[in-house]
Amino acid sequence: MTFPGLTAAQTQAGLCALAAVAILSELSRRVALRHGLVDRPNRHKAHRQPTPYLGGAAIMAGTLLPVALTARGWSAPFIEIVLGAALLGLLGLADDIRPLSPVLRLIVEAAAAALVVSCGVRLPIFGNAFDDAVTVLWIVVLTNSFNLLDNMDGAAAAVGSATAAVLAVSAAAAGRPDVAVLLFALSAGCVGFLIHNWAPARIFMGDAGSLFLGFVIATAAVVVYTTRGGHPALTAVWLVTFIPTLDTAVVLISRHRAGRPLLTGGTDHVSHRLRRLGLSVPQVGLAMSALAAATSLTGMLVGRGSLSPVDVLLAGAVSAAAMTWGLLRVPGYPKAIRPRSALRPAPRVLGPAPGDGDAGPPDPKRPTRA
């Protein structure tokens, strides 16, 4: 059975990945609970219940296995993407089980990105060797941006599914059927994972899933769109990754302005700010995935030459700046609420009373999450 517009390999990879990830996610959840591998709530996180986080292993295995069985005519960039993604998935899995050094993570991420660049895949910016370094840096930044995006039930998987689906269509149109199969499988695998990760989440993808997801999308976007070169490639690659780059920019600017450590977790992401604007958790996931699909579709039109890359780039930059400004106006670090009793006027007495008029320090146990 095939779906209209999809090849047999793409259809088979997608259906198998969806089923495999859905099944493996439940098995991973049980293994994680049995061994105590859970993400526990704290003041830097939005969830309130200990939640297992081995879902990334299910996404990686459930995506790569169908691809290995259905993809044909593997190109060198495709092989390097698969190897690099598997390496980062294993890196993330090791980090989920026992936290690794940030320096070690960056070294492995850069090595995985260099594997893809070594096949001649690069962003056409300077036209010389600097393009290799910039491409490696871009892939590493985008991989970690997806890692940051995994901060709310369903958010990263929903954005990843929408982005990978549109990018898969672009890969097929660009004559990259092997990359298209991988992306279709990844998109469907994210849907299979959302069965367990949609609010309220029963399992998280952890670093294994977010690093794997981010690396595949970041590298595939460069492979698919750099065939045209120049502004179309740069604009298309950026639009495909609009949501994670927007989220990273909002977080870094917010933490810098607040004097907070840049690498410390917090409830200051785009998703958390949308929650404070009144959206429910499912609505946040739907809104972010819809915007990801819209920007990815725009990037596809730019990549095909249907839209002016310069005009779209300027419009996108203005939109990103406006969104960043608006989101930064939403409190990222809500102040602790004072006890209700402290808001009442103090009784008038003839002499000073202990604590009269003093509300005392904020209750450290009071939640500050939205």
C-alpha cells in the first residue's frame, strides 16, 4: 500500500517507523521506571511528576531500522547523516543515564557534523574553507537548539514531525530519495512518539531523542537546499529551523538580561511564555508545530525558486525580531507570590509586634512555574 505522492519505500518506512516508535516507547517507559531513570521536577522545569526519559532510544531505533530496510542507493551524505545521528543518539542516551561533560558533548557533536561536511555538504557563504567551519558550527548550534526545544509535553516531537515531513517532500523533489526516506520515517516516528508524549506526557525523549532529531533535521536541510547555492540555500535552511532558532534566541537574550547562567535550565522558553499568555499545553504544541510547518513550507518554496529569497529573508528577519521582542515582554521568571496573609493590612497595635508589616522571605517551596 502506498499513499498518493509517496513512493513505496517512503510509505513503508513511515508506517513501520510510526508503529515501531509507538511500541518501543512503551517498552522504554517500563525499562526507565524499573531502573529509576526519570526526570524529576524542580524549579527549573515545568512538569510536576517524575517522568521516564528513555523515549529517545525508541525514536532512534524505530526510525533507523525501517530506513535500513527500505532505503536504496545510499549516497555518501546520507550515510554520514545516519552515522552522525546514531552517534549523537548514543551520546544523548549516555548523557540521559549519567550526565556527561558539556565539553565532551560539544566535541562529539562537532565530529558528527564534520562527518557530513567531509562529503562536500556545506553552506555557501564565503566560497572557501571557512564554509566548512561555519557549516559545522551551524549544525552543532541547531542540534542543541532542538535539545533546548524539548521543554514541554509534545513540543519538540510536534515541531520535529511537521518540519521533517515538509523537508522530506523537498528532499524527494531535489532528487535525494534516500534522505527523503529518512525524513519521512523520522516524521512518522515523532507521531508514534506523540502517542505517549502528548500532554500529559507519559515519557520524555531526553537528550537521546532531541540530539538525534536536531542533527537529522539540521544536516538534511543543508544537504537538500545547498544544491541551489547563494541566498536561496541560506534562507531555506534558516526557515526550516525557524522555531528552534527563535526559541534559542529568546532564551539566551532573556538569561543575559536577567544575569542568569546561559546553560542552566529554566521555564523561560517560547513554550513557557505561550503558556503564560493563556494557551494550554496541547495548544502550545499545536501552535508551534503549525508555525514550523508554515516556515518550512515557505523555505521549500524559496528552495524551489518560487519565492524571492532576499524578500523572504528580510520579511522573516523582521518577523523573528518582532516575535522575539513580544515574547521577551512576557515574564520569563515570575516572582514568587507573597502569602495571602501578607497582603492583608497589619493590625494596629500600641507597640511593635514581632514581624509586624514584614511579609518575610518568599516560600522556597512555592512553585514559580506557569
